[in-house]
Amino acid sequence: MRRRILPGFGLSLGYALAYLGLVVLLPLAALAWKASAIGPGQLLHLLAAPRTLAALKLSFGGALLAALADGAIGLLVGWVLVRYRFPGRRLLDALVDLPFALPTAVAGIALTALYAPNGWLGRWLEPHGLKIAYAPAGVLVAMVFVGFPFVVRTLQPVLESLESDVEEAATTLGATRAQTFLRVIAPVLLPTLLTGFALALARAVGEYGSVIFIAGNLPMKSEIAPLLIVQQLEEFDYTGAAALGTAMLLVSLLLLLAVTLLQRWSRRWAEVRA
């Protein structure tokens, strides 16, 4: 009889479900229960308010754009770190994890000092009409910063497992660089790239600390949804804060569900092409 390191299936499943319920599902259920006290009419009125719609649009729209940018930049950086050897490579590889270790408030202050009108880069960008700090562009920059490592670290193991023989064979058969990437490399990387995209998206949607410093928090312009929740908590409107949080939770779940379905499709597509 084969002995297993972990306990039996029933015991392991019980522990897993208990942990998941206490740490994840129970707080989310409490959030939904608190939000239900506001009533459907007041909930719709709260969500339909122009200020709320503008904040939700900036939070989710900015997160989508930031995740797309992270996907492109993360793929490039991951490819360079895996495929090339150059002086300072290990330092660059370590710097990728900096947004993980850096407190979000410190990241926000650093980005603001960099892109403010009197900052190192802002003083050169502002005269050309490129306003980053205290504008929606600053929100996007902060979201890109915090989500970037997720894409790189997700792609690196897959890039390391890719053999160069397949690329060399495609080149021998007359394929161009673009054809080799699109037909040989991209189908293998796409499911993992979508996973990194989903992680960066989830991180950007819930980002608060680094965004509030560089955004300027102007209502209807550069105000994010998490800031609205914090403001309602400061006003002791716990039900309204829970309602906004529940709305963000539902939209986030729908986005992650769409990404998951896209991942399954990409895996099947890669299997068919293989």
C-alpha cells in the first residue's frame, strides 16, 4: 500500500475548506450581508451617482490598461532575463521584486516625487502638456508599477522551460522572427501570460496606498473607488462602504471569470495547434 505524506483526502479537504471558509468566504459573506442592509433602491442610487461611476470607471478601466501594459512589458523583461546573459542581470532580476517589498505608501511618494510638476521627470514633461502626477495618468502609472512583477514572475518558469531547438527548427524551415514568435512561442506562453494578466489586474483594482499620493484625488477626475470606500468609513457610513465594496467585488469576480474562460480557450487552442 502506497503511503502518502499528507493525511487522507477527507481530512485534507476538510482542512482546506475550513481554511478557505474562515479566511476568504466568511469575510466576503459578511461584506455582502452588511451591504444588503442598504436596500436595492438605495444601492442603485449609490452606484448610479456620477461620482461613484467615475471612480469605478477609473479603477477598473485603469486596472485593465495597466494589466495590458504589464503584460507587454513583463513579457519583454522576462524574455531578456531568461534568454540573455549580461552584466547586472542578477541586479535587474532582483529589482523586479521591488514593488513586492516596497510599502505602497513609499511607492506612491516616490512616484509623486518623480512625476510631480517640480519632480525629476515631471519638470520636463509638464511643459510639453504631459501631466502625470495629480491626473488619471498618474493612477495608471502607479497601477503598472504594482502589477508589473506578477507578470514577470509568472512567465519566467515557462520561458526557462522553452527549448531553443523548436525556434531553430522553425528558422531552418524558413519562418521569420514574427512567424516563429506568433506560431511557435505565443501559443505556449499565452495561458501563462493570461494568468499574469489576471494577477496584475486584481492587484491594480485593489491598489490604494500608492495611488492616492500620485492621483491628486480630484472628484470626477482622478478619484478611485477604494478612496470613496475609505471616505465613507471616515463618515461612519459603514453600510454604504460595504455596498461599494460589494459592487467592486462582483465586477472583479466577473473580470476574473472572463479571464479564466479565456485561459481555458487558449489552452485548448494551444493543444489543437500542437
